[in-house]
Amino acid sequence: MGYCGWLLLPCLLWSSLIVGSHQLQSSQTQVLLQLRKHLEFPNQLEIWNDHRIDFCYISSSAQANVSCQDNFVTELRIIGDKPSKIDNFVGLVIPNQTLSENFSMDSFVVTLARLTNLRVLSLVSLGIWGPLPDKIHRLSSLEYLDLSSNYLFGSVPPKISKMVKLQTLTLDDNFFNDTVPNWFDSLSNLKILRLKNNQLKGRFPSSVQRITTLTDLVLSSNEISGKLPNLDALSNLHLLDVSGNNLDSKLPSIPKGLVTVFLSNNSFSGEIPHQYSQLSQLQRLDMSFNELSGTPPASIFALPNITYLNLASNMLSGSLPNQLSCGSKLQFVDISNNSFTGGLPHCLRTESDDRVVKFGGNCLSIGLRHQRAASSCMAMPVKQKKSGGKDVGIVVGVAAGILFVLVLLALGFLLVCRRYCPRGMSEQHLLHKVVQENSAAGLSSEILTGAKFISQAEKLVTQDLPACRSFTLEELKEATKNFDNSAILGEGSYGKLYKGRLENGTQVAIRCLPSSKKYSFRNLKLRLDLLAKLRHPHLVCLLGHCIDNGGQDYRVNKVFLIFEYISNGNFQTYLYENSSGKVLDWSERLTVLIGVAKAVHFLHTGVIPGFFNNRLKTNNILLSDHGIAKLSDYGLSIISEEIANCGERGDGLESRQMTRVEDDVYSFGFILLESLVGPSVSGRKDKLLLNALASCNSPDSHRKLINPIVLATCSQESLSIVLSITNKCICSESWSRPSFEDILWNLQYAAQIQATADGSKI
């Protein structure tokens, strides 16, 4: 029996190792590799170079650590070597300090959010830059968040308040420059709050008073002003650091359990409260560089655990008692640059290697240098400026008179301009009014004519595309044989589309927009110039335009847009088996969808203000001879007539929804839907289809709904990712729909998963 027991023991140990080990899910591995790419392959992650690595068992280091539980990443810590601070950061890339201009904080956070079980996240000194997006709250399991020593700016995202499991929030040494948040009490489990060395403004957040779990509160080196409230309710508080701000109240009562208190470099006034001499746990107290007055309580020097006491550079006065008692642990005392008189207490004069005492800049009578004359420490009466109110009144009166005269002159100038320059004024007014209807942001003539508002990155990608130019009506008539019916490619709400051939042999597609009385010639020309600047590899290239004004300077009869001709058909014709050409498999469909998502993301963000309402449909996505997806009919809402009636004769649920919610994300959701189920299925029984899609989460339901070509060529994980983002896109509540940044990330992630699955089959 004993011999068998010895044989069984190794077997039991081996089986326990097998049960206890967990192979990290492939999707989690993909996320970690994507994060390494986002961070531009830092040296600290050099070992993260293969998707076959089991990250859960990589040896930890001081610079990088991954911990896992049940096949999921639960802890991620990375410490980089980017310089952590400069004097001023204005949101622009700094070589060798920040990540490059290709870095997107939004995409980075979207990727992080895929680590759904993450409880600890620490990303320090990595050169991360940009505003911290609200999407950070998607890390709902997070208990520890440290993003210190980076280049984050803007506001602290309000949605962090929804991360109710958070116990530590550290955003030290960044460039947050908005108002200090006042929602911290929503974080009911918060223990450590650190926001030091930023540029936060506004009043001290009163919500802090209600976080009874708080142990560390560090808000130093900001621009916080006003009153420091009573913090007595924070019975667990051990560290309080509000130094280096603009606080200007009297010192409040503070919790008795405090160990470290830093209040220096503010404008605190009044006397030091007697309650401070009862802080029996206190070890370090710094109140230097304020405006404190009176004589400090003698017992503050005798606190049982005090080691560091700094009262320098205030307006403290009076005499310290000669019999002053000093605590046995007191190692450093600084009372310099005040107005103390009399002698230096015996316990502060005792020469000892264990205690440093600084007392220069006072009026102490101890026969030592660096003391001021006793007369300079006499209490000086504050002068009352009786005439101050009168002087201010005179100044205000003069300023008001000057302002009144300037207002009269401005009104007179406007009346003259309105009387003698009606056309110019009406043009600017019309431009401003119409643009506000088309975009949430104002579209001024400077923006309409300023190429610098186009994304510089996209300019580099599209340098080889032909420049847009003006065409004459005669050129277009010659290209289309006088707009012969045989040249018509199609007709929709944006007018007829003709195929033509230019004099140099180039084939083109010419869109003839209906006549518009909405814009004058000059206004329309500005809009066309802006449209001409849209250049992207996945947009059908606009080669030029022609305005038919009938020979009159301020009249517009028709507008023609000349595009490159794409001869390989539209995306819709490649989605179903009855197509006369090739049917796209799942990987090819993903490639098309990613290209279109990139184009729409550019339209939304590559120019200020963005182009929305882009009529996204599968038959507006054209495929080049090389299979590259190109979006057509984009941006036309800026020059078209009323776009509310945007459905082209029976687009079903999509067109009805678009008349109510003009949302490119919603439209793109139906493109995704057609890619999954095919055009014929997506056009039937709208509501039933959407309900079926929402519950399509098993292989059996996939077989009933998903196109057979898709099912035969996709991996289940890749398909599930696209199903999930599709449901989010076509959600009836517009506020809950994802951004195109999210959509693009999910599609690229699905493509990576599919590529990995396809590679394993070879």
C-alpha cells in the first residue's frame, strides 16, 4: 500500500497542476498584442512578440506584469521610460517624449475595454497623450487605476464616477486642465485619490467630504481655489496633501487619524487651530508659505509621533515659551521667516545630530546672526483705503462711458453696412444659418476655405490622387454626348448619374444635382471647394465640379459633380448567390467593411466640422478592379436640397428611421446586416428580423439567419464580434450607439481573429 501511495503522489501532483493552470483565451492574447502595437512597441514589452505566448506565465518584471484568473487577464502593469514632465504641454506630439501622432487615445481605451475582467491597470511613463475618453468607464471591474506620468489633458472623464468598484484612482503628473470634478462621492469604495501636479482649476471638491473610505487624498500642485472644507468625517484619512494650490480660507478641523498633512504654498490665513495639537498620530506637518498669524499652539511641538514640522514663511508672531517641550521623535523643525520674538526655547537650541532646527529671518534675541531688528516684528496696523471705493467708482464710470460710445459706433457701422452692402451681409448670414442646420459645429467661410483643417495624415495617404478642378458645361456635354439617355447610369434623390469620357480618354461618373435656390453662386462655390478637399483611399475621388449659372453671376441652375468611374460594380451585388459575378466570402466582406468604416471615420473627424448624413448603403459602396472599397455619394448634404426625404423609393425600415434619426452609425448597421444575412433577407419583415438578430447567439440561430456563404467561411468568434457591433449600431436609442472608432476597432479585431483561424487551417 505504501509503495502504491508513492506512485500515486506524483500523479496527483501532476493532475493538480493541470487543473490549476489556465490557458489564456486567444481573444485576450490578441488584445495584449494590440495594446503593444498601440504603445508603439516599447522595450518593456519586447517579449510580447508572438500570439502563441501564454502571457499568464511570462515572468514578471518591475516594468511589466500580467496576472490572470480563469483564462482572463485581471492585472496589467507597465512602467515605461518616457520623460514624465515638461514645463508646458499644449496637446501636440513631442518627439521622444510622447507617443507619435498616429496614437489614438480613444482607440487605445476601446482596446483596453476588451479586457473585461481587468481589476488592476497601471500604465505609467509611457508617453500616452490626449484627452482621457469617457469610454474608460467600460472597465467596470477595475479596482485600481494608475495613469500617472503621462501627457493626458482636458477634463477627468465624468463617467469614471460609474466605476463603483474603484478603490485607487491615480492620475498624478499629467496635464488635466479643466475644473476639478465634484462627483468623487459616487465612488463609494474609493480609498486613494491622487491628482497631484496637474492644472485643475475651480473650488475644492466638496464631494470629497462624503467619501468615508478615503485613506489618501493628494491634490497638490494644481490651481484649486476657495475654502478647504471641514474633513472631520473622513475618519480613515491618513494622508492629506493640498499643497501648491490657491486655497485661501482659514484652516479647518481635520481628522484625528491623520499621519501626514501638507498644506504649504497656499494662502491660508488666521491662527493654527488648537485641534491640530491633538493629532496624536501625526508624523509630518507642513504649513509653510501661507499667511498664518498668531502664535502656534505650544503642544504642536510635543506631539508623540511628530518627526517633521515646517511653519516657515508665514506671519506667525509672539514668543515661544522657554519651557517648550519637543516630542522625542522630532527630527526637523523650521520656524524661519516669521515674526517670532523673545528667546529660542531650550529644546530647539539643544545641539543634536538627530534634530535640525531652522529659525532665521525672525526677531529672536539669542545673539545669533540672520535675525531681523525687533522693530520689524512689531504688529503693523492695516491701512484702510477710504478713498478706494471712490477711485473704483470713477474708473468704472469712465469705462462705462467709453463702452457706451463704442457700442454706438458699432451700431452705426452695422446700419451703414446693412444699408450699402446688403449682398455681402446676406451672404455671410446665409452661410452661417444654413451650415448650422447641416452640422453641430459652426461652418465659417474661413473653415470652408482653409485646407489646414483637413487631416494632415490623410493628406499624406492621398498625395497621388488628382487635384479637383472646375469643368465647363461644354466639356460635360461632350463627355456625355449632350447628356444622352444612353449615358445614364441611374437616378436617385440626388439626381441623375451619367457615365462620360473626357477629352483625354478618362472615364468619369457625372452626378447632376437638381437646381437649388437655397444657396447663391458664391455660397455654393465655397461649399464645393470644401467638398473637393475630401481625399481618402476609400472615397470615390471627386475630380471636379461645374456650376451652371445660365450666364448670371448670382444664379444657380444646376450643379454637376465629376467623380472617378468605378467599373467593378457595387458591394450589394457581391453579397448573394444569385449574383452574376463572384460572391465575397467572410474575410473579403470584412475587408470591404473596414475600408468603408475608415472612410466614414475620416468624414466625421478628418475635417472640421465633420460630414454627416452620408447616405450609407451597400449600393453606394463601389469596388475597384483591385477589390478596394470606395464610398460614393458622400458629403452631398452640404450642397443638396432638403435631405429628409432621403429614402429612394422603398428602403424599408432604414429610410423610415433615417428620416427620424440622421445617423451614419445606424445606416452602417444595416450595411453590416446585409453583409451578414444578404440583401434579400435584410429587406423583409423588418421588426422580426431585428428581434431575431438580437437573439442570434448560438450556432443553431446562426444557421437560421446568417447567409450560408458567411457561415461556411467564418469563425464563430469573428462572427460573434460583428453580430454584437451590428446590434449596437441599429439600436433604436441613438445615444447608446457606438462611435465609428469603436466600429472600426471591432471590425479590425474580427478580421484578426478570422485571419488567425484561417491560418490555423493551412
